[in-house]
Amino acid sequence: MFDLKEHLKILPDKPGVYIMKNSDDEVIYVGKAISLKNRVRQYFQSSKNHSSKVRAMVSNIDHFEYIVTDTELEALILECNLIKKYRPKYNVLLRDDKTYPHIKVTLNEAYPRVIKTRRVLKDKGKYFGPYTNIGALNQTLEIIHQLYPIRSCKKNIDRMIERKERPCLNFHIKKCMGPCRGEEGKEEYNRMIQEIIMILSGKEAQLIKTLEGKMKEAAKEMDFEQAAVFRDQLMAIESTLEKQKIVSNQTVDQDVIALAIGEDINCGVVFFIREGKLIHREPFTLTSDEGETKEELLTAFIKQFYNNMDYIPKEILIEEKLQEEEVLQAWLSNKRGSKVQLKVPIRGDKKDILEMAEKNAATTLMQYKSLHKASEKNPTEELKQLQELLSIDEIPFRIESYDISNISGLQSVGSMIVFEEGKAKYRDYRRFKIKTITGPNDYGSLEEILHRRFSRGLLETEQLLSGEIAMTEGKFLVFPDLIMVDGGFGQVSSVKKVLDLLSLDIPVCGMIKDDKHKTRGLAFEGREIILEKSTPLFRLIYKIQEEVHRFAITYHKTLRKKTMLHSELEDINGVGEARRKALIKYFGEMDKIKNASIEELLKVDGMNKKVAENIVSYFHQLNEEKES
């Protein structure tokens, strides 16, 4: 039994981290303190000055733990790590909690490569980033490899030279200068690497001058082919420069953070300024309860955002002074390896760029509200009944339903249909060819199409918030209030597996059929719910189930017609040339094969039970399609 009064008495007057837990031993809050004794006691004194959030948290505290540290800086580091680990209910949480990739030039290799990496190591490699926009990073790498024929392979070049191995295809198609052939091109290779570093360092202007000189020299010597190469390089670099906004005459690296506070969500933006150029911007959202000040939210954001970052600039511009500024600067400086300053600009270029970030943060909040605004139309009676039946938090205005169609695992396809306010929304229907799953694996196929749908939706949401696309350009932007899948608990489990992987919280239920392949009930949260026939809700579920099946079957028929260039039998798993001939020889005609039982098929030479079952299943499903 935890004795609260006794534990409060023995709290040490030292820096550390305290961990609040509820009666289920779940971590509900993590905080740091210069004095654990003073800070923790404050929670259990008079609640007059406490915010509603703190009062709610204290009412749920069953017991607490603490960890003593030597310094406040150590406490801050530990606090960041524990929040990341437990993601407690009452802490301000950064939703976009991720590690960003960098571009690495592998200078620790004899012939360096230019690669994408999420790990920044203390090696001889040179790192550039972070890149919050993966598309921008990939585009940069693509431009570099178009401009310069450097190697992309991981092979040991010295060993290849020693063994006199042949260069790969990239050399023959002029995508690599082939350092594996020998040492004669090493000087030229290193020159290319230095030019790449200049591009990535933002020193394109200096490189442009060099390339212009080389182009003129090549043209003067009548080497027009080489002059054209330099011209193409110049055009590609200048095209890249046009996309970068110059915001400062200073060459210092800066991050600029601005936050807009909403009623139920807080949105903001980080501008990444490198060498005076705004190269990226990253929108973010912070979840919190009411009562937090902008200072508290900024402090929480800085801790969680930079806890994941490998590169930290010399300056971070923020909107207002922070009480924890000193310890935060010490922590950031320690991570960077040199001094980092948190600054609140008052005038000049820095103030202008901060105001620009503030406007972006406000726009991000406005877009977020617009995107997530609930439908203002009156829900139908069926949707109200469905909400009550499933005991879900919101009326399912938007329902997405999924189904898989194949014959013995061949030509597997997936379908997604959408019902909004109880009616089919045909323009939002989507079809998927199964790419990664082979054979009759409905669960794996479901996981593939759900992952493709929602990962694309998350990417489009980021692109919308960053201003890269408009609302009308997103094909998967709007998420459903409820997912319905044609099947039972197995299919539901497959869908939930994908949602958990993507950290999405959307209710999922299966639509179960009876022995006559007619709608019977719903599989939801481990229980089967039988639906009463002749009710509006039953008719809605029946309509959704039939529609998603129809849409999948129609797509499957279309694909199958395109590929029917050989015998139907060869489309069945396990039926090759020998078995096809044996079947025709035994039965004499296709109609008899189509109507044969498993027992009859097993009489054919070379037949086994698994293949016989595939044949029966194949033609049985064909008959079903014709009847539907």
C-alpha cells in the first residue's frame, strides 16, 4: 500500500525526475525538478491555483516514483527520454515524433558515395540535413547522380581492383565513372565529390562561377559535347536554387519555431535556415489539455523535437523567453558539441522571418481545423443506431469498406468503397492491384492495401499542411470515422495490425455472412453482433457489403479478361502443362472438369488433394461471379 504522506516526507531536496502513475500502474505524467521535494509536494497542496488539467491529473495519481540526478541537465535528458518512452496522458505530446534523414558523403571511403541515412555517426563522413521533406531529399540525390557519375554500389573498390573484376552496368551506361577499374581517375572523382559538397553546403554560387568558366573554355576549344555537359549541370543547379528562398544575409544556420494555439489542438511550424536560405519547413501538432501557456508548449516542443534530431543549429529563434532557457541551451549545446543559443528577435531580418513563421503556424492551424471539421449535416437514423450499437465515440459519417478478390490467389485485387451520410460516394472509390502478396492470402492482401491507403493519406496530410498540395489534390486525405471489412475477426485483426503500425485510432468492424453468403452480423471488439433483418441499419450494412464485393469482383473480371491468353487450367495454382494434359485426357472436355468433384479429380494421374481443391475452388468462384 502506497502511503502518500510518508513518501512526500522523504522526498530528497535534489534534482531529478518524478513519474506519476495511476491505479493500473500506468505512467500518466513525467516531469523534472531542480528540487524533487519542493516540486512534487506542490501537486498535493491546495488546488486553488492549479489548472483543470493538473487537478484532473492529481485526482488520477495512485502513486509516484522518482529518480535522483546529479544536475538539472541530467534530469532534463532523462525527462525527454521517459516522455518519448511512455507518452504519458497528461504531458504535452508532439504528434510528429520522428527521426529525420540526412544526406551523407562517405568521406571515410577511398571513393566516397552520396547516400541517404537516418543515423549520424561520429565518423569521417560529412552529413547534410536534416531533410524533413523526403521528396526534397530524394530529388536532391537524383539531381546529384544525374550531374555526376559517382558510384552508388557498396562494393570494396580496392578488392575489385586487386581481383581485376569487371565494372558493373552503371559504368557501361555512363552512370558511374568506374573507379573499380583502377587509380587513374581518382583525381577527377575527388573533384566531383568536392563540387557535390559545395552544392549540399549551399555554396552553389561559387560552383556556378567555376562551371561557367569551364563551359566557356570547352566551347573555345571547340569541345561542344563537354560544353553541353557543363551547361546541363548549370541549368540543374540553377533550377534547384530557384526553389530556395533567401531570408538572411547572415550565413549562420538557424531554426525558427512558431506556434499557434487552438481550442483542442496546437499547430506550429519549424523553418530550417541553412547558409541564409530557407531550405525546408516542417509543420507539427501538439496535443494538450486546456490551460498550458505558449511558453509551456514551446518548452515541451523543444525537448521532444530536438531529442530526436542529430543536427542542431547554432541559433534557434523563438517567440518568447523560456524559464528553462539556461538548462535547455546547455542540453542543446551538449548535443551539438558547441554553443547553441535560444533567441527572441526584436527587429531586423530575424524578426521578419519569425513573423513569417508565425503566419505559417496560423495557416497550419486553420488548415488543420478545416481538414478535421466534423460534418454539420444531420446524421441519418441508421448511422445513429450504428454508433450506439458499436458504442463508438463519433457518429460514422464517413465509412470506408474493403474487400479482396482473387481466384485461387491469381490476379488478386483490393477494393475500397466510401459511404458518406449513408450514401455511396463513388468519386472516392479506389482500386488496388496486390503487389507484394502471392497466392490466396486475403489477410496479407488486406494489410497491403490498408497500408498503402493510410500511409499515402498521412503523406498527403503532411503535404497539405506544408503547402505542397491543395485540399482538392489529395486522393486519400480524408480519413474514415469507421472501417468496415468484408469478413470476420481475422480480417479485422489484419486491419488493426496496420492501423497500430501507423499509430492510427479508427474503429474497425467485420461484416459477417451466413452459410448462404448473406449478411448476418458484425464482428467488433472480439464479439459478434447479430443484426435484426428488415431494419434500416441492416439494409445499410447489406448495401455496403454487396457494393464492396461488386466493386472488387468487377475490377477482378476486367483484369482477368486482359490476361486470358492461355488455357483457364493454367491459371490455377499447381496445374502445369503435364497436369493440364492429364486432365483433358481423363475427362475429355472442359465442362466435365469444371463440374468434377475433388474425389473425381484425384483419379487423374499426377493429381494431389491440394491441387484438386484449387481446381474446384477456381470454378466454384467463377460460377459465383456469373450468378452475381
